[in-house]
Amino acid sequence: MTTIEHSTLEVAVLANGQALSVPVYRIRGESDGPSVYIQANMHGAEVQGNAVIYQLLEQFKSLHCLGNITLVPLANPIGSNQKSGEFTLGRFDPITGENWNRGYHFNKSLPIEFAADNKQLTNEEIKQKFRQAIIDDLEKNKLNNPYGAKTSQLLCAQLQRMAFDADIVLDLHTGPISSRHLYCPEYAKDRATLFDIPHVLFIPSDFDGAMDEATFCPWWQLQQAYQAQGRDIDVMVEAFTLELGSQEWLSLAAASEDSDSVLSYLQARGVIKGEVFNPRQMTRYGCMLEHYRALYAPQSGLVEYLAPFGEILEEGQPLVQMLHMERYVDDDCVTQVNAPQRCIPVLHFASASVNRGTELYKVMTNFFTL
Amino acid sequence: MTTIEHSTLEVAVLANGQALSVPVYRIRGESDGPSVYIQANMHGAEVQGNAVIYQLLEQFKSLHCLGNITLVPLANPIGSNQKSGEFTLGRFDPITGENWNRGYHFNKSLPIEFAADNKQLTNEEIKQKFRQAIIDDLEKNKLNNPYGAKTSQLLCAQLQRMAFDADIVLDLHTGPISSRHLYCPEYAKDRATLFDIPHVLFIPSDFDGAMDEATFCPWWQLQQAYQAQGRDIDVMVEAFTLELGSQEWLSLAAASEDSDSVLSYLQARGVIKGEVFNPRQMTRYGCMLEHYRALYAPQSGLVEYLAPFGEILEEGQPLVQMLHMERYVDDDCVTQVNAPQRCIPVLHFASASVNRGTELYKVMTNFFTL
Amino acid sequence: MTTIEHSTLEVAVLANGQALSVPVYRIRGESDGPSVYIQANMHGAEVQGNAVIYQLLEQFKSLHCLGNITLVPLANPIGSNQKSGEFTLGRFDPITGENWNRGYHFNKSLPIEFAADNKQLTNEEIKQKFRQAIIDDLEKNKLNNPYGAKTSQLLCAQLQRMAFDADIVLDLHTGPISSRHLYCPEYAKDRATLFDIPHVLFIPSDFDGAMDEATFCPWWQLQQAYQAQGRDIDVMVEAFTLELGSQEWLSLAAASEDSDSVLSYLQARGVIKGEVFNPRQMTRYGCMLEHYRALYAPQSGLVEYLAPFGEILEEGQPLVQMLHMERYVDDDCVTQVNAPQRCIPVLHFASASVNRGTELYKVMTNFFTL
Amino acid sequence: MTTIEHSTLEVAVLANGQALSVPVYRIRGESDGPSVYIQANMHGAEVQGNAVIYQLLEQFKSLHCLGNITLVPLANPIGSNQKSGEFTLGRFDPITGENWNRGYHFNKSLPIEFAADNKQLTNEEIKQKFRQAIIDDLEKNKLNNPYGAKTSQLLCAQLQRMAFDADIVLDLHTGPISSRHLYCPEYAKDRATLFDIPHVLFIPSDFDGAMDEATFCPWWQLQQAYQAQGRDIDVMVEAFTLELGSQEWLSLAAASEDSDSVLSYLQARGVIKGEVFNPRQMTRYGCMLEHYRALYAPQSGLVEYLAPFGEILEEGQPLVQMLHMERYVDDDCVTQVNAPQRCIPVLHFASASVNRGTELYKVMTNFFTL
């Protein structure tokens, strides 16, 4: 029987002086399997990951966990509690507009300097010493900066501090209205089929502020720096962003399926013992990030979304139907927006009304089967 | 072939000096049938009524309209264009919080004074003269007030000015996530079954600021005032609020059904000629407004809505399941909120996360079959 | 030396399960002086009242308090923590638009029923028994309702529960950009000059949802109900709303002046012992609430506020200058909005850009010297 | 007498189909002086630049303008019209959180490729041909992209298209609560003293999405690319961001001073004829951008801003005083935040309540006298 420890971590303080905290659940591994960090709900409206963590905890109780596992649901108490109308306005800091999932820290000179200064270390020494280096750098620049740090950076840094202890990081998100899809770093592309997720976006080693990047960029760029010296090492951690469907939607039943999917991956990576959880047979499509395209509304209006997710749409087939009630009589009152090229729709906007320039759909182009 | 005239009416001016306007579509009646005013989308996120107006216009082209018909889609250009995150924050003025559908004008002393001063008039004279009186009162107090009027009052007054010319007013709304339902004044309860709407709320003659009330309250209270004098007259206009399903949702197909439903009503009231449109056979439930109850969340948390709309729920059966990920291990992590009494759920909140005190569900209690 | 007790009261629960609470400071009276309840910051941006409570607490330490005093700063933790951009969007519930200071409870049939049922009671018995009646009614309808209550109602009810124990209630607010002004019930008009506040609005016995009204309406309408029976009793409690200047503004120095002003009133009412605090010599203007007029912007544009507070403005003199940069060359680019009648400006809008219908200024008309 | 032409440019379309446009004022130069583009109010709450454009237009009427001048007030009609509470929430797109002044386009490979491909051109040919190249690139990537572009990018691209025709670009902004300050590219540092602006931030050639950078980065990086080839050319355009004081504040009198300041600069650059306008004698401080530091609130609370702008503050002197009314009795209720090092405060936050991590002040460190 697995023991689950519960603690809370203060991550923000409100204007009235009250602290906001996140719950932290910890399982001590039975042996020296890879350590894992899983968080959910960094964007306030994307709640389904919490239900997946719930189902994982329920499962872990009767599983053998070989490595340490840390689970952080409700990871962003500011975003979770920010309403504007009925909608949870939890995608960005309401004061500054900064996307909560772009506040993580990465010091791009660190991997290069480290590789230059530490040529003699063994792989195991590299792992230990570099991990300490990125932790020290995070603490110095964000957690203990005499000028302070932004609200979003403080939140991110505290989560990142926990994630830095792990070999595997899973960040559970959702799209707006969305199918399941996975952001997978290119170097780890063989792991993509371990999840029951039909759409996979392969991402390069650039840093754009997100948790998955903040986790693997240091290690990936370290691997590249050693490679430039002629030494081949593995990227020593891996991180994925799982998009588990739509925001503002909670389903314990669907969460149970995603929990099984995560357990397949964890079992394959040696985090849990046994052979019970295995990826499902399914068609999985992948594309490179640069071919994952947003289509912006060419005009404003009311929108009926037509294209289903996960099915191939040929060039010229309709994505949406738009209603323009200001131009009945005089002009086309009902119009369509069509696919600019062959693609697979993955997600669409959450509202039935859009401005010119609103992101209507995101689609995979130049896709391939995994 | 019916001719549809298109004009636009300026209803607001933005801070940068640009006017916002509403499209107005007008059909001249072939004879002296009742005049009709239909508007949609007074709350910004409630777009489906626009599609119903679209389908009505398509139908009217080949129908014989006996009375004048005015249709105003996109009735609130401020609300339609107010986004906060992806959601259309169009329920209230973002500056003041005032619900856009509570800004209509009603001078409660007017019916009493009119009835006192106009005892000798015929019914037809009453209709003409009282209509002029409420128009004059509206123009004096809201449209031409030397102190101006609030943004919401100015918008409402201009729509109300058009509605005052009509014998029948339909205000097309939607709920948050909702079944179809109808607000029907008690005096007009026999008209409720002319629509294909399964849930009907019967409302009293009180004024709370909404368009339907602003339409019928003057006439209903006039009828009461004459009744107090011992004279029986009819309430000379009628007004309904139709809730056409969920907000942030557009469906031309569903709109076609609702258009047929509205045409059934209009045909029965003599607005269109023929016998083509008739109400569908269906179970219709009604209750008095005081028995239409909101259930507020007794605690905060993430919500999975369980109770379907339109089906009888017995006392103690679950409405929602709530997930509280901050209390796994220590306390009940999954809880339920149950029906406090026998009821029929009509609508629920739009978000998957709620505070204590958020309106979870609205339900009919003490309901009956129409 | 006065002892100040500190406790906290949970008044709301956030979506992530965390409670929000208000600090409550209590002083036990040395004898049986009137009991007092003072709260501040019910609207999130109106912070200055907190500083006044701070200065009052500093003073109370060395004063003799004869009655019990309860002080609640930061009274609305939801509003205090609701940002939208830099501004504290704390005037209304961001989900529903409901003004936080309109959620208090008042059962208008209670005073009438009580007076009918309790004709034989002494004044002291009336005071005790009616107080219990309104407390019971509040608990039954808001705090223990099986259908729950709205977030704003729950917050208000908990504050109101504390206020119901007091003989004197002061609700500390501010305007947007504003001079000091006071809302004073008509029956207590001789107390208006006890404060150092130059502008006084006299309000009738109607209930519109605010704390001051929720405090005095039951007792005032009780007094009226007994009067209708031919029995004269006093209104047994009194309540004032103090507007302490502008929102989003904190000044410990100005707070010290307002603290002295409140102490003058409390000393005169026998709450504190001594003769130290006395109202300042100043010109005080008053008007009836119906003559306190809002002027709404007749057009949209950028605004330079010209009229200073507290000085008499003659009809036709300018309140604001507006800049319309969209119409340079073609039209008047700079316009003025003038006073429609002789008045004293009391407050103006907080932003430099307005829509048509935005409340520009509030002014006293038909004013008189106190 | 100078002729001012007025046109309007459509830059956005609202959900209800209505276009939003910006006013464009154009003056044809009398000879071949440098062409100028001036815009204001890209952030919705920063209105004072419009008043400066007003005063400039008033002055230009009687001046000799040697080059073409284009003036665009109210440059962001979306931002200008976005309210949330009384405040104009115009800093970022309310849907996505994207800062309106970070949506400009820059293709960093263009200068390098151009310099590689065009070694033989004369300076004058470079100027003409490179200008065309950046215009073509902008049109292809943003204005005519088959996938469309984001709302903010479409707005920015249309403004940028006009700015690309100019030799001099001035973008008029304000801070939150702020002194006058200037963002000046390092290569143009001798122009900083031509304005009557006491604080100057010198910025490097990096691109971060703002209008000034979008203007000079292509040309500056072109200059650097030629320099790498051993050829010295000038940076052929210049661009400045002027911060004209505080947001939500309009003053025609202050605008007149800033208009004179801009005319001093334009006269010195040969845009207007004469010797009338000359920079005022004043102490001007400058620092490099990396030394312009934001201080983030180390704790949450209510804030009284103490440090005046433009005066040297020694290390340890107080910037703000904070009030924490939740901890009276038990803890320090009034605290201070002090300068971490010697600095000159330039701006501070606009609200009196802050979270931990809110930007309290921005200060110049390692400053010097110009």
C-alpha cells in the first residue's frame, strides 16, 4: 500500500495579506526509479488535469512506485480564482497580461558555461552537478533577487524548483475546445506513442517560457554543448505537456482514461512496476511544431465550428460557418472559412463570436503517422 | 414575395468617437395584423437568437405577413464586443456592472395617473393614447434628459422605443448552459403552448428592468388600474423572453427549429397568414416564477454537472459532483450537491469551477404540466 | 490602556478551496455606552478607510471607550483581490456584476408585522426583541438557506450579522475621484455636523441594498410602523456611509484627520469619554438625495476635468473639457460640458476617457448650508 | 498656411461586423526635409499623447514644414474602448493578454541577407531599396498571409506600414503614474537632449516587439551588417518612445509644453523651418536600459507611494509605505520598502493595492548626467 504525503506550498500572497498555496502530494519511491513531477491547472480554466491527478492518486495507492512522485494539482491558485463573467480568466496575469505558462526561468548561458567548465565529469557527476547549478541559478535570480520578481515568475519559480528535482515532468493542460494532444520534444519522439494521445506536436530546443521547455531546455542545450565538444551524452530529463481536451470541463470518467495513459508511459519508463498498463492501439498523427498552424479569422462575426477534430480535412473544405447579421439583404450573410491546405484540426476557439484576427482553429499540416 | 427593409440605428458611441449601431430589418404588413418586435443578443454571449432571426427572415420572404414586423439582431453592440479572455463578457456593463437587460424604463405612476385621467376613452382610444403617453415619458426621461442617461439606459431606451410601437414583443436570449425555456406573463399563460418550448416560467406584473417587463408592465398595470375602477379591459400587448439554449453556441439547424416555433406562435396570433406552422406535440412543464429556484454552491470547487435538463429529479438526487483536490488524503475529495426538493433542472452554470455562492443550477419546483 | 482583540472571520471560499477572511478588531466598552460597528473597503479599490481604522485603533489605545467597538478593515477580500489591469476591480462581483454594497438583506414585512404583534412592549423590550427578530430573519434567509445564497449575499450577511449587534454603524467608502462626503439618514440630520465632512446627502427610508440602509431601514420603518399606531418611539440605531476621498489612494496623514472626525462624532454620541475631539469649523453643504444628481456624458471622448470639488458652479459653467481627436479639421475637436444648473461638484469619474452615458460628475443641486 | 489632410484607416473589425478605424492627419512637406510619423495612444489608457498631437497640429498650421508629417492619434481603437471597471484596460488584448505594443513585425534575417546581396549599392540606393524590402516583407507576412494574423499583429502592421515611409518615428506613450521619460536608441544618443525630457533610457539594438524597435532595428542591424563587411553607413532612420507622464490623465496645458519639446527636436532635425523652438535648460539624467530596474513588491498590501520622481534616492531610503491591516496587534502593521541601491525613481504602479510581485517602482540606477 503506497503512502501519499500531503503538504501545502505557499506560492502567492493576495493584496489583503492572505497567502495562496498549492497542495503537494508526494510518494516515496520503493527503489531508485526515475523521479517524476506532475502538475495540473497552471491555466485557471484548464481543470481536467486535476481529475487526472485524482485518478492517478487513486491508482498509485495499490501500485508499486519505484521512483519518487510529486503531484501538484491546482498549481496556479491565482489563475484558478480569477473570474471575469462566468469564465475562469486564468490564462494570464490580469494585471500585466503575462501568460502564466511563460514565466518560467531559463538562463541560456548556463549550459554552455557548464559544459566548458566541466569537461572531466562522468555522466552521473554531470547530472548531479548540473542539477544543482540550475537550482542555484533559479534561487539566485528569481527566488532571492533583491529587486524581487514578478508575481508570475515567483509562482513559476516555486513550481520549477520542485520540477528541477525530477527526471520526468508532465504538465497537464487542456486546449480551449480541443482534442487530446501532446507536446513532445524532438529528442524524445519515441516516447510519444507510450501515451493514448492521437495528436503529437514535436518541439525543438528553443525556450519560450513554458514548463516543459524550462525543464528540458537546460539539459538539451547541455547535451548540445557537450556534443559541440565531441562528447555524446543523453538528454538526462524529459518533459511533456499533455493537452487533455477542453477547458472549463471536468469528467472523472475521461480522467480515468488519461490516468491509464499516463501510467502506460510511467510503466514503460520504469517508474511503476508491472505490465498492466500498455498504450492503446490507435492511429497517432504527428507534425513538427512549425507545421502546427493557427488560422486567424479573416473577418469578424458569429461562428459555427464545423470541422471535427482528428479527421483529415482537404484544402478548401470548410472549417467554420460564419453568420453576419449586420449584412442581411445587402451581402452574404452566411460565409465559410476553409482550410488553406490539407490538415487535421486539433482545437478551436471557445467562443461563438470572433474578431478579425482571433485564432479560429489550430491544425496540423505536413502531418505523418507515428 | 415579402420585402425586407434594412436600416441601422446608432445606439452607442465609443470613447474614440465611433458610433456603434444595430441592424434593423423591417417588413410592412399586408393588412392590419398585430405588429411585432423581435430582438436578439441583448446579452453579448447569447448569440443563438441572431440565427433564429436569420431563419425567420429566410422564411418571411415567402410568407404573407399581415402585421408590421421589426427584427433587431445584434441588439447590443457594446456587449457583443466585450471580451475578457475568450469569453464574451456581455452580460453587464463592464464599467458599472449593470445587467444590460435591466436598463429599461418604467414609470410606475403613469398607468395609475392615466387610468384616473382617462375614464371616458374607448378601448381603441386607450390603446392609442396610452401608447403615446409611454413613448413621451420615455423620450422625456431617458432620450432627452438634460442630465443625460446611463450608457445602458440609452441603449435600452432606443430599443424600447421601437418595441413600444409593437403589439407583440419577443426578446431572444439564452441561458448559460441551458435547455429551452420561456418567460411568460401570467395573464398570457394560454399562449405558452404555442411555442415548442418545454419549460415555462410564469411571471407576475412586477417590474425588474427587463425588456419583456418593460413592455407588458405599463399595459398590465393599466389593466389593473382600470379594473380597480370596475372596468375590465384586456392587457393590450404581450411580451415573452425566449431562452433558446446555451450561450456561446451557434447552430443554424437548431435555429431553424426555433424559427418554426416562433412562426407557430405568430400564426396563431394572426401575424402571418396560413396554417402551416403548428406547435409540436411535447410535454410542457410550467411553474410560477417564485418556484423557479436557483441553487447556490454550498462550497467551492471543481464541478461536474450531472443532472440532465428537462427530467424530473427527486429530492436528494445529485445535481453535481465536486472535486476538491486540496483535500485529498485528509478529507472527502469528491462530494455531491443534491436536489433540496423534487425539481426539474432547467439550466446550469457555464464554468467547471465555482465559488461558494455561485449559482449552480436553476430548477423548477412545484411544477405542473401545461 | 484599551485592549484590542484580534480575530478573523471566514467570509468566502475560493474555487481552489481556500477560505478568504476578514480581520475583526474588538474593544470591550468600559461601561454601557452605545456599541459601534465600523467597516472599511467593501469596494475593493476604496482603501482609505483601512487607514482610518488604523488611526482609530492607534487612538483607541489611549482613550476610554464606553461602549463595545468592532472594527473590520479589508471587509471584502474578494473585491480587494480582484484586479483587471492595474486597477482593483472591486466594485462588483466579476461573475455577476452585482455591486458588493447592494447585497445586504432587508425583509420589509418584518417591521410592520413586529409592530402589529408587539404593541405592549416597552421601548427597551422593543429594542432587544426586534434586534433578535432581524438577526433570526437574516440567519434563516441568508446564512442557513437550504438553497444557499449568492456569494455577495453571504459576504454581506456575515458583515451585517456583526453590524446588527451595534447601535451605531459607520461604513467607510470613497468615491472614484472625490471630495469627502457623507450619506446621512434624514432622521439623524443633526448628527451630520459632528463630522468634519463638507458635503452631506440626506437619504430617505427606502432600501436599496447598502449597509447603511440595511442597518437603519428596519429600525426606521419600525418607528414608522409604531407611529402609524399613534406611538412615538425613536429610531433606535443610526448608520452613516462616509466617503473619504478618492479610490486607489492611501494616505496615513489624511486618515489621521478622518480619524479625528470620527472621534468627534463618537465622543458626542457617548461612545468615548472626554471632550478632546470636537468638530472643526467649516462650511458644510447639504442636499436631499433626490437633488444629488449624476451628469452623464452627452458624448464620448477624452476628458479633462475642470470643475473643482466643493465650490459653487453656476449654470452654464464648464464641468469638463473634451478632446475628440477623430474630428480635427472637420469639426469641433475640443468641446465642453457645462453645468445644467447651479450646483456643487462632489466627485467625478476616474478615467480620462468616457463613453456616451458614462457618469461624468455627481453634483449637489438645491443645496443649503448646514 | 499649412494644409492638414484628414483620412481614416480601418484597422480592426469588431464581432458585430463594425470596423474600427484610426484618424490619420497628413501634412505635405514644402521641400525634401525628413519625413515624420507620430502616433499616440497605442495603449488605451495612455491618452495624453493625443493632446500633444492636438497641440502639434495647432502649431503646424502656422509653421513651415519641410518634410511630410503623418500624425495618428487614437492609434488603437480596440484598446481605447476596452473598459474594465472605470479603468481603460488598454494595455493588452483582453482575449490573449498580448501587449498591444509588442505586436510589431521584424524579420531578423532580412538585414543580413540584404547586406550580403547588395554590396554595390550607393547609400541612397540602400535607403530606397531596403525600405521597399521591409515593406514587402511586412505585407507578405502579416497583411497578406493566407493563415491570417493575430488581431494585435494586424493592427500593428497597418500602423507600421505608415511608419515605414518615415525617416523619423515618435511613439507617444505614458507610464502608469510617471514622470516624463524617453526611450532613445544608443546610436542616437546625442538627440536625447533635444527634447525637454529629464529622464532618458538608452536602448540597444535588440527587438522586443515595440514600435520604436520595429522602426530602427531593421536599419540599425543593416548598419551593423554592412559594418561587418567593413563598410560604414549611418543608421538611416530614428525612432523614439516618449513617455509623457501618467495614464488616465489629460491636460491640454501640459500637452502644449510637450508639443514645444517635440518641435525643438523636429526643428533641430530639419523637419520644420526656423529657430523658434529650442530645448529648455534642465538637468537630464540618463542610464542604459539594463540599469533601468523594476522593483517588485516583496509582500502584498496597501501602498502609499513616498518617493518623488526625478530626485536621487540613496540606498535604504523609503520608496513606499505599506499598510497591512490584517496584522494589527500581532505584527508590524506599517512597513516600508526601501531602495536597494542609489537610484532615481521614474514611475510607480497606479493602484494603492499590490500583490507580492507587483511592479512597485521603476528606477534609474548607475545613472549619469547628459
